[in-house]
Amino acid sequence: MKKRIFTSISIILVAIQTSCTTKGAYEAFQYNHASACREYRGQQQDDCLANYSQSFEDYQKERTGYSE
């Protein structure tokens, strides 16, 4: 329960700190999910974290279909 409260507060602070920009919201989302991965150990944790390691810039390119 304390872990969820801490995570929620962290997300709120990140959102406030980044003025609720799209990038800030994306990073808060990534942080929240990466924090949940900490409950796993070993390869499961690595696999979980790999799912949330995409940068915002790469996410945006993928979302808009833009490639260099």
C-alpha cells in the first residue's frame, strides 16, 4: 500500500515538474510501469523493464510514422 502511495505521489510530482507536457506524461507513465517491474527478479525483471525502455522521441516517431 505504501509503495502505491509513493508511486502515485512520484507520478504527480513528475507531472507537475514537467508542467504536464506530453513528454512529462509519457515519462511518468514509463516510470510507473518500470517501478512495477521491480517486483520481479532476474530475467523476468529484465524483460519487464525492456518493455518500458523506449525513449519519448522514439515513441513519437513510431506514433506519427516518422522515420529518418
